[in-house]
Amino acid sequence: MNEWLNNPALQGIDPIKLELIKSAAAQTQGKSGKSLAPVMMALITSAGKKGIRFTPEEMSLVISVLKEGKSEEEQNQIEGMIQMVMSYMKK
């Protein structure tokens, strides 16, 4: 279930960022694609308040964690949600 914790990309990640990612993963467990947007926004907001910015590579890792164990339809919903979040972040 938490196989993503063994991802080599996590080896050099800031421990604070890793805790935020773990928190997001825990909050998304068992949720459908559409209900993930608030979790993603909370992750970004929480990180921003702490002065933390995720690199594109780290965001890709977060997205892969969110997609873990989801159906293809839910993964597509997640992709749509990611696009919405990214456009919000650019404003």
C-alpha cells in the first residue's frame, strides 16, 4: 500500500516535504479522483505557508502517489484536477 515510500526519488527529498506528501497520501486513501482536488490544494497551501515550494519532479512524485491504486477513469480525473490546480497556481 505504501510501496511509493521505497521510490528512489524520495531518497534526497527534504524531510518536511516528505511529511507533507505522506499526509496527502493518507488523506487521499480510498477517495475518488474528483475528491482529490481539495487535498492537493491543501498540500500546496500548507507548503506555501511554510515557505516550501515543490519542484516539478516532486510534484510528479506527489501525483504518482495520488494515482496509486486508482482506476484509469480516476487517474484521468486526477490529471484533470492537476491541470486545474496548476492553472490556479499560475494566477
